[in-house]
Amino acid sequence: LLQNVRIDPSSISFSMWKDIPVPFYMSVYFFEVLNPNEVLQGAKPVLNQRGPYVYREIRYKTNITFHDNDTVSFLEYRRLYFQPDLSNGSEEEYIVVPNILMMGAAVMMQNLPTFVKLLVSGALAGLKQEAFMNRTVGEILWGYDDPLIDTINRIVPGLIPFEGKFGLFVEFNNSNSGLFTVNTGMKNISRVHMVDSWNGLTQLNYWRSDECNMINGTAGEMWPPFMSPTSLEFYSPDACRSMSLVYQQSGKFKGVPTYRFVAPKTLFANGTDYPPNEGFCPCLQSGVQNVSSCRLNAPMFISHPHFYNADPALVDAVEGLHPSEEDHALFLDVHPMTGIPMNCSIKLQLNLYIKQVTGIIQTGSIKPVVLPLLWFAESGSIEGSVLKQFYTNLVLIPSLLDYLQYIFFGLSVLLVISAAVFM
């Protein structure tokens, strides 16, 4: 077992680690704004969930380099392919959502001099930019050309430090999640898969405390064997932080024993409700985490879908949300003996903080609100021949060997007793 769970080209789990054979899917759900004109006048946003828009996710590693200090570096790439047969809608469908670029830039400029904001407001009018936009699913996710990027950068240089298309997932497809260096477990199996560094960093620089900047746990694919039913940690580049899940219950997935780990209520709590999270602030209500420091200073927040496990005030500020554990809680089912996930569904929601900004007429009389944009679930489970091989080599055979040692021990005791009797 120990030989086959370490990161070693000769181990059974190596091919599974290198080119993940599990069929992963990403399901995206949008929140359509049904009353954009009323929101501009100060009304509560009314939302309608659209989707899912489902993508097959292929993950594979490149640049795998082993080092002398029991570590290995790699880049993991993701490719996403739209699955019309699994989706409730097409990428060509139009959805009314906030003008993310414009509304985000407006909040970012709220403390600038009035004359600068008036210049921007005039430029927005010239470009016919409005607070809400009607664009296709494909454009919102994968990008669209927007002259607003160059215009704002001419007026406020460096405010939007990128060029080209703008899209929420424009850098998500055909891209890697950074250079991970993890322990191989060759010398110390209890450290296998634990992150040594990410992009050369042993800690982050996004947050305001050393604790929040720590890179803890694994890269989120596998964990050290012989797990205890306590907690599970991993570093998520998408969330710009390490996450710690807690043990919920034991169970079985297709005959394989598992521990289920879920998110604690404190995961996205603010610093008032959970002091260790103060380093992630400035905070709003519990249940949404400010990620502006790692998202180009844009007023972006992450949360559980539908503000599950969040302050009820966030749900009450909009209409159309229905948080539930069954639909919106994330989980990981891990085989405790090997540390290999059998079944998982990781869910996150992207939110934009919008408000009226004095001097920018396009923001109308919008009341301050954390507005859900979309949520997505990355799900996968071990199936078919992969499950059969896993069960045989890493569950059945070790169990048989475990039983055999007791049988041999029992036989040896009988032999000793028999010898003593006949002497």
C-alpha cells in the first residue's frame, strides 16, 4: 500500500495522479437579473437561476520534475468542453447580468476625485455602457471585446491591469493553476502530496495575516494515507487561499469505505464571527469572503451557492435564492487508507458588490448589495475499470493480506501450543 500511494512512476496511483482518469464535470448556474431597471431605482434585485451549462473537464500534468529533496514539481492544465446533452441551455443564450467590468470599476473609483468620475461617466455614455448587460453565456464565461478596458486605462492608468477580452473564466480554460511543488512521500509517506511551494512561494501575499497567507495541505487531488476522521486541508488557487474541511461521517462509495469531509460554517465567516478570518478582511457579513486582493482589486466575493451557511441578511437582500445543504454544500468522500478521493463535488459562488457611486450616473440609485453572478460545481467520481483496479489493488488485496497475517499468527500460536503439548 505504501509503495503504491507515493508519487513514484512505478506506483499504481502514479498514472492516476499524472493524468486524472476520473470524468470531471463543471456545471455552471447563472443568476439572471429580472428587474434591472427597478434595481437602478433602488429596488431589491430579483434573480432567476439559469442552467446548468455543463462542461467536461480534462486535467493533465506537464513539466513533471523530480527533485533531490523528496519533492516533485508540475503544472496541471484544464481543458473544458461544452456538453449540450447534459446542459439546460446553450452557450448562445442571452442572460441579463450586471455589467461586471463597469460596475466593478465604478466601485473601485468611488474614492477618486469627482472630476475623474465625471470623465469616466462621460466616457461610459459615449460608449453606451449601462449598469446591466444582455450577453450570451459564452461571452460572459469565455470573454468578449470591450472598448471600456482601454478607455478606463487612459483615464485612470493601471486601474484595469489587463488587455484583450474580458470574461469571468477567460483564463480558466486551457490554462494551468500555477507551478505546484509537492512531497513525493518517498522518504516520509505522511507528507505525500503535501504542498511544499506554489509558484515558488511557501506562503501567499494576498492577505493581512500570516495565518491566512499560509499554504496548507495538498493540491486538492490526493492526501496522505491512513487518514484520521478529523480535518482535511488543501490549497485552492481559484479561491486564493488554503481551505480546511471537517469530518462529517463515514460511509461507502460502491463498496469502498470513505470519510466524508464538508466545509465548516466558519469557512467564509467574517473576522467578527471567527477571529482567525480577520486577515481576509475588509469583510462584510459572514458567509462571503472578499477576494479583491487577488482579483485585480475588483469588488469580488466568493461564497457557497445561494449564500448557504451565510448571514440571512445576504439572502434577504435579493429575491430568488433558496439555500439548501442538499443542493449547495460541498463535500469530499475520501478512502481513508489511501487518501484518494472517490467522489466529490466542490461548489463555489462568484459575487459582485455593487452600489451607487456618486459622480457616475450609470450606477443610478443602486443600493449596496452583494449580487450573485453565478455558481459552479466541479464534480467527479471514480468509476468503471479505474474503480475496479483501485478496489482490487488498494482495497481488496491489502484487506486480504491483513486477514492473512492474523491467520498466520493464529497458525503459529497453534503450532507452538501443539509443540508444547507433545514435548
